[in-house]
Amino acid sequence: MAALSGRAAEIARFARDLDRAADEVFSTMAGVRCLPAELEAGPEGETISAVIGLAGTMSGSLVLHSGRRAALRMTERLTGVAPESLDATVRDAVGEMCNMVAGAWKGFDPALASGCLLSTPTVVAGTSYELFSQRAPVRIERSYSFEDLTLTITIFCEMRC
């Protein structure tokens, strides 16, 4: 029973670290606070997801998922240029924001900082797609708000530490 409560505490700590990483990256790189929020359900239309693979002490993936408006605004905050579509600049910006959040998040834990490698981001955009992990006993999903927009960051993983 103690191992289970220890694992639950570790997962809660990872979620808190993710909150901290998202806010630090958005504050530093985009000049805007990014805080935990309730995500309103409903059709999003065009969406974009960036996926970073995790390997080593933790294996799985970290996914940043947002709707079109949030991705466009995130890109504008990051680059200073307002894009009109989910073009290559937006895909690069969303992938880089995901990469920076993943790096900051794993940096808060010494075991992950030294024993968990990150892949380069893979970005998927469209109106009808689903991302899932077949072997992910742990799922940490957090929703965030910046300005009046929302996004979700999910960690699908298996912990080996």
C-alpha cells in the first residue's frame, strides 16, 4: 500500500512540475502567464499537437495539444509575427514550445534530468486525428490558459525509476 501512495505522490509532483514548467516557458519565451485551467469541452475544428518522445528513466511521450486560435497566438507571442494559418512557422513554434516545456519539466527532477532523453518534436495538425499511447500505465493530463486561450499538455509514460 505504501508503494501505491508513493507512486501517487510522485505523479502529483510531476503534475506540479509540469504546471511550473508550462508557466516558466510561456512567461520567458512568450511573455504571458500560462496557468492551470479547466478546459471547456466542445468541437475545436482545426487543432495541432506536438509530441516529444521520452526515453530512459521514463519512457513515453509528452504532448502539447491546442486549437487553431491558441496555436496562432502562441506563435505570434513567440515570433512577433501574426500567422494566418497552421503553416510551417506555426508547426515549428508549437513544436519548440513543446520541446522547451518538456526540457524544463524534466529538469526539475534530478533522476529525469540525467536519465531521461527527449526526442525531437513531431507535429500533427488537422481536423480529425487522435493520438494515443498503447503502453502507458501513467497518464498526467493538465489544461492551461494563456490570455483567453487554452491548451492541454499530457504525459503518457512508464516510470522505471
